Amino acid sequence: MHIVLFGPPGAGKGTQGDRLAEAFGIIHIAMGDLLRKAVTDQTSLGLKAKASMDAGKFVPDDVVIGMIEERITAPAAANGFILDGFPRNVVQAEALNAMLHEHDLDLDCVVFLDVSENLLVERLSGRLLCRACGFGFHRHYSPPREEGRCDRCGGELYQRDDDREDVIVQRLHVYQEQTAPLLDYYSHQPFFRTVSADIGVDEVYKRLVLAIKDAG
Ligand code: AP5
């Protein structure tokens, strides 16, 4: 099964991508996580990507396209994958089509997570992540039991550098300019679905499962 999950920053792609991957027995390929790992590991790619990410801008297409091709053709992706954060513009969508074609693969579903802008800012500015295991919390919607500590592993919680309010505004602007056109790009495809995601995590998840089964 090959799924693309797309939507604005804070729509819930990461949260739902993890759950869906577990439910469908496929891997979750989150572009932002791959880039943040490269930054933490201080690879040459990570060092190049950091400035763009901290400013809320996109990392160059050739960098992310190369990283994705490696992942979707790896043995770990043999049962399928769910892509989160890729493609993020029409150039990347065309590159994905070409890669899939070359490896004799098809997309089963492209889902757009639709969330109103005021909620996005609230979700992003309240997000907390565990430095050790990466698990996500939210200050109001899903707070940790002990302030600053991960419920799962006791690791330290932190706020992403790009979740400051000025950077969030820039990310939403870049989304409107570059990613929103993907709606036109995919909307005529029979496997395209929109899921309203202004509601709680469990309800969004149920809607996504229905949408994916319906498209497949
Ligand atoms: P990336 O990490 O992909 O960031 P993003 O797309 O901005 O998405 P987020 O991770 O911020 O949000 P999300 O939709 O995953 O929401 P989440 O589930 O965490 O990319 C970061 C940067 O990397 C980019 O800005 C760019 O620089 C670079 N990059 C990445 N991909 C690239 C590409 N293809 N090309 C070029 N550059 C690229 O949820 C957010 C919060 O809300 C959490 O706290 C969560 O608990 C909470 N929440 C989620 N769902 C709900 C709900 N239903 N109700 C209540 N709370 C909820």
C-alpha cells in the first residue's frame, strides 16, 4: 500500500502517519524527521538543510528527492509506505511519479488533511517532542503527566526551533504558495480524498482509515 498524506504544517500528518503505518503494517516516511536527523547527526546535508528549516523555508528539491528515492526503494518499504511531508510542491510530485513509474509502483491513496488556520497555529505553538524517543505531546490537547518529561521513556521534552510563532507564520505562507497547488494537481485523481481534521486525534484517525479503504 502506497499512501501520501499531505496538508499544512500542524495538520496532524506526523501524528496520524505513525498510527496508520502501524495499523497497515507499512513504514512511515516523514521528510521532516529525516531532515532533523541529518541536522542532529551533523551530516553535510543536515548542515545545509538547517538554515532553511529554521527559517521556515523549503530545503532544495534535489536534496529531498534523493532522500525519498532511497527510502521508498529500500527493503523496509517492501510492504508499502506512507509519505508525510513529501511531495510538498509540484516539482516533487512529478519526481515522485517518475520514481514510482521507474520502480513499477502505484499510489493507492493521496489524502489531504484539511484544518483551519487558527487551529494550526495553536497546534504548532503547543507541540512538545521527546528528545530521546521522538514521541509527540501537546501542552493543552495531550499534555505529559509530568511537566517536561516524556510519559513513555522519561526523556526531556523540547519545542522545535521552527515552532516559534514568527517561523510558523512563514511556514504557513510557504505552504500556501508552494504546497496548496498540489490540491489542484491531485484532485482529479480517483485515489484522492480530503479528510476534515479540525476534530480530535481519534476521530481524524477513524476518518482516515475509512478514506484510505474507500480509495483502495
Ligand atoms: P515537517 O517536519 O514535515 O513539518 P510540517 O509539514 O510543517 O509539519 P509538522 O511536522 O509541523 O506538522 P504535522 O502535520 O506533522 O503535525 P503533528 O502531527 O506534529 O518539515 C519541517 C521542515 O523541513 C519544513 O519546514 C522544511 O524546511 C523541511 N522540509 C520537510 N519536507 C520537505 C520537502 N518535501 N521539501 C523541502 N523541504 C522540506 O501535529 C502538530 C501538533 O498538533 C502536535 O502537538 C499534535 O499532538 C497536535 N495534534 C495533531 N492532531 C491533532 C488533533 N486532531 N487534535 C488536537 N491536536 C492535534
